[in-house]
Amino acid sequence: MSGSQLVHPARERAVAILGGDPDDATLRRYLHGIPGVDAVGLEQRAAGLGTRSIKTSSKRWALDKIIELIDLTTLEGADTPGKVRSLVAKALRPDASDPTTPRVAAVCVYGDMVPHAVEALGAAHGDPDDGLVSVAAVATAFPSGRSSLAIKLQDTADAVAAGADEIDMVIDRGAFLAGRYGQVFDEIAQVKEACARPDGTSASLKVILETGELNTYDNVRRASWLAILAGGDFIKTSTGKVQPAATLPVTLLMLEVVRDWHRLTGQRIGVKPAGGIRSSKDAIKYLVTVAETVGEEWLQPHLFRYGASSLLNDVLMQRRKMASGHYSGPDYLTID
């Protein structure tokens, strides 16, 4: 993921799909031509996916898989290099008493903390698909997204130059809700260009929709399509600073968009629910939803992540209970 080769410019692909330049009028015609969301049906599907039974042998696998897909996060104004070093230590050895515990996928920090994360990771810094740990940086005036495009692009370029493997950008929700789709497209496309490295590779771009501010499922679907059309490698629910953050119906909807995009283009796009996922019980529901909607092949770090700061602690607790024979976690999962 951290060394993915640059693809053709998003604009060229979008023109082919849209049948015209990605301006406000063309994007509005395309996005508003997408069928509306059946809210009741979506919520019923999400509820049903959380009640599947599993074999006991799958529970340990599920807990380990959740750990492998976590972006361990600290995004506070009071963050310090020492706090980031502690976060990295937790990422590398989540359970100091059990060396069989897998590493998390990434640590997610503000851009100015990237050098400290890279230094602390040392030789363990790299592609999580290879068992290493990536560095993700939030950028583009996170969490509000309210700054000039020049500042957003510099913010991104600085983080990539400092060693960030992944950029989590925020869209301009005000522009999206006002129907300025061309502006949102251009910002995402230019931020993706700012993810480029001198060696011809690119940092992966996660596009945060901040679904809690988009008001409707239809808007979430349109914003998901827009982010992918503009070149996003991942679509992400939330900054974690706005409520509601990640919800299962919204994540299901975004996974359905990713599934439909794959059917249309053959390209696989990642999904990252972030904010509010605190228990292994809830996290397993997301595993089920991914497997049932886009397939088990998406259950790897370059295609699915949890944005979380407290989830890991609960998963570790349930993992220890399993080891002692006192596991009391969920009894449902479809993957066997």
C-alpha cells in the first residue's frame, strides 16, 4: 500500500465514466442519477448482518484479524513526541505479555508527529500487508477542512515528505452540501497528486466524508462515488470528532459503493469506518458486513481499516479471556 504505483490521473478516468469533464453540472447529473437509498432496507440488512452464528474456532481468528486492521490513533492538540512513541510501542507489541499478538496496521497522527512515528517504528515501518506498521497522517486542515487549497496541498506534501505512507484527508462538506461537486472533486484529485513521491510511488489517500454531517444516506452514497471518481484509494466515514461517527448502516452503504465500483472498473477501493467502534462485539459486526458485502478478500489492511483509539484494549481483554477459557464476547460471525 505504501509503495503503490501512481495510476492514470483521476480526471481522465472520471471523464470516461462521466462522459464529460467533472464539473458541477456533469457531476450533478451523474451523482443525482444514482438510485436513491432505501433507508429501511439498508438498516434492516445492517441489523441482520450482526446476528450471524460462528464456530468457537473462529473467535480467536476474528479478534486477531481486528487487531491487524486497526489504525491506532492519537489526534489531540496535546499530542507530544513521547505520546507518539508510546503509541508506536503499543502498535508493535499490543500485548506485552503475549508475543503472539499481531501488530496493528498503522498509527495515525497529525502531520507534525509523522517524523517521530517513523523514527520510533524503525525497521518495523512499512507495508502492513507484510506484517509491518504504516504511518498515516491526517491532513487538509483536519478535522474541519476549512483552509485554502494551497494550505491543504502543502499540508499533504509535508506529511508525505516526512515519511507518511497514508494521508487521511477531509472533504469540504460545505462545498459538497452546496452542490459544488466540481470543487470537491478537484480538491481530492489535487491532494492525490500531492501524495506523489519522487520515486514515482504515492502515499495512499483515504478520503474522509464526515458522514455525520452529510444528513442523508443519499448524500453518503453520492459523496462516496465522488471521492472514488476523484482518485481516493479509501473512503472513510468520519474524523471521530463529529457525532454520529461510524455506524454499521453507513459503512454497509459505503461497502456497497465499493462493490459496485469494482464491478464497473475492476478496481478495489478500501473502506475505513472511524469513530465510536469501541468493543470487539461491534468490530466483529463490521468484519461480517465486509465479508458478506464485498468478500473476504477485503479483510486485509490495504482494503479495510478500523479508525480507533480504544477498540484495541477491549479486543486484547477478550483475547486474554479466550486464552484463559473465560471468553464472553460475541457468538456470531459468518467467516468459517
